[in-house]
Amino acid sequence: MALNKSTLECTLVIALTTLSGSVVAAGFALNEQGVSGLGNAYAGSAATASDATTVFYNPAGMSRLSGSQLTVGLHGIQPSSSFSDGGSSAAALQAQGGNGGDTGQLVAIPNVYVVAELDDKFKLGLGINSPFGAQKTYEPTWMGRFQAEKSSIKTLNVNPSISYQISDMLSVGAGLSYQSITGELSSAVNYSALAATAGGVPLLTAVGGAGQEGVSTVNGSDSSYGYNLGTLISVGSQTRIGLAYRSQMKHTLGGAVSFSNVPGALAGVSKVANGDVSVNLTLPETFSSSMVYQFNPQLDLLADVTWTGWSVFRSLDVMRSNGTTLSSTPENWRNTWRGSVGATQRYGEQWTARLGVAYDQTPVSDTYRNARIPDQDRTWFALGGQYKLAKDSALDFGYAHLFMNGAAINQNKSATGAGTLLGTYSNHANIYSLQYGHKF
């Protein structure tokens, strides 16, 4: 396969240096793994197999592609998330602070896919993408700073795959994923409350009285392996059904915790000592069932149902190297369903239009919703299309707006000196995507 080496190398550099996530799918999953599917709200994603992005959604779909292909996509994700106070109480011995500002920020999510034709039956593929990600940063003086300031998860997934066409009706595929992950969690530390609890008035006086605080920052990274499987079934000449599975991936992020502005009087207190830490995090398995029905030569109707096993995320525990717990946050997430429907209309040889809607359940319950991921159910409205530049090259583009319900939060952390966070989050997001595809 005669790939343009400089183009591929440039794309890999972009993927490795700018990959960042922002919560737009339920939990901290990222559906934005291909632009051609965005306009349909990813309806039919495991069955369409329209280009090399099928490497991620269903590797069996590579059997439908002619020749070898390269796609390079870029998603601009602009979330908005704002907290409205509903009766929060300040942390002990601290000023309350403000609402934290809009924590959303524009981020870029690139992905690259290559498919090579070995013979009439076998295809090889490679995908580079970011299946999970989250980034949320509050103003440092906000009222919930002792519960969360910055939360960041970034992943880089390298996914070689293979497909085999068993017959005109049936294809199968499989892939191996190597995934690296980095994470950062920060929050304010209430030194005044810690001193009052540990040594009463004398130690509180020694640290400078009320209003003494700093920031704790936990950083960690890890890499792990997983796999994905898929099958594509043609039912007559008009209908395709795609089934796709992606495995769990278990990570143990190893890193360190650091504390800023620690008062001298607390220098020997183990709770605010810098040191090595680890965080266990299991990323969920998913199962997708998709269908494409060719209503007529110009119009395709699409549908998809995806299940995600988020119940593996029970708590977020930061452990010191000596086995003690630095912090523990109960999560108790639930398994979720995502459903979508869409349509694709072709206009001659050059233009294609796409439309789709989706409903995406949140894994977060009202009881356990916290300031790091104040997630809620969302509804997608998406549109997009394709313009063929030439016989072997095309531009895909898409836009989606995500409407989210108000997310109530009631986290009472007064016992730990972090105060009570009571109120509602208002969330929404916009996604702007562009992709170039080339056949060889």
C-alpha cells in the first residue's frame, strides 16, 4: 500500500501530542472515533462499514472496503458545564467562594485509520484514537474546591485488526488494543481544619488560624491491553446487521501526590506528605448491535443499540505505596444503554447527506453524583455529509449538539472539612468534525 509517509507521520505526531478528552458521551467514554458516523449520531456504526473508521466500530466491516484506505479525522469538542448553588455550606474555617465558572473548554480529538487489502478475503487495519477522556477545571476559589479542582483523563489507543470474509453473507473481524492512560486529580486541602482536628487551638494557631489552604495534585499513568471482536451479516441485498464487542481494560495508574503551601507546623503530618500513589481503574466493556437498511438506491436507514458495562466503576481510590488510603470517593456507576437512529441520503456521485438522533443514558445516579464528573442523560441531534473531491478521495463533515438534563448534586463532606456542595449543573456540548479519506 503506497501511503503518503509524511502525511501519516504528521498525523501520528498530532495524535500523540494533542490527544485530550472532554466528557460528551455517558461517563467519560468518547464516541467520536470517526467523522463519517457523526452525522448519523453513530446510528448503524457497527454495520455501515463506509470507510476505514470501521476498524474501531466493527473490524469485520473492513471486508466491505475496496482496496486500501486511509482516513484522518479531527473533532473539535466544545462542552459547557456550569454549577448553580442551591444552599452549599463552606468548608470548616474557610471562605465559601464562588460557583466555579464554566468548566468546559474546546479540545481537539484526532484519529487515524488505515486498511490494507491482503487478498480477496483478508484485510488488515490499524486505528489510533482516544476511546475515553475527561477534562474539567474549576476556578481555584470556587466553593467546591475542597472536593475537586481539576480532573483529567487522557487515553491513546493503538488498535491493529484483521477481517476475513467467510462468504458473501458473513464476515468476521478481531483486533488487539494497546492503550496508554494518564490522569490528574487535584483539589484544595483544608490545612486549618486539619490542624484544628489534629492539635486543637494550639496547632490551629501555629498554622496561621482560619483560611489556610493549599492544593493536592495526584498524577499517574499506565498502559494495558484489550481486544475487540465483530461480525457483519448481510440479510438479503438490502439489510446488513453488525455486532461488535470491545473488552474491559484494567489499569493501575502509578504516580505521585504532591501538596502545595504546607504550613511548617504540619510538615510532619502524614496526611499531607508527598509520596508515591496508585489508582486502580477498570474501563468498561461494550457491546453494539447495528442495522443498515437500504430503502432505495439513494436512501439508507440506520439504527444502533449499545450497552456499556459501567458498573465496574465502584469507587475512585487513591492509595499510598504503604497501603493506606489517601482518598476514597464512592461512585457506584450503573450499566447503560445508548440508542440511535439515522438516515443517509445520496445525491448523485459527489454529495451525501446524513441525519441522526440518539439518547445516551448516564451511569451516574443522583445519590453519588460528584463534582469531578457531574454527568446526566443526554440527547444527540446530529447532521453531516460527504463531498467527493475525486474518485478516490472524499471529505466528511459533521456537527452534533448534545442536550443534557439538569444534574442535581448533594455532596456532604463536612466530616472531612470539605463542606457541602448542594446545587445543580447545567450542561451541554457542541461537536464539530472533519475527516479526509483516500483510497489506494
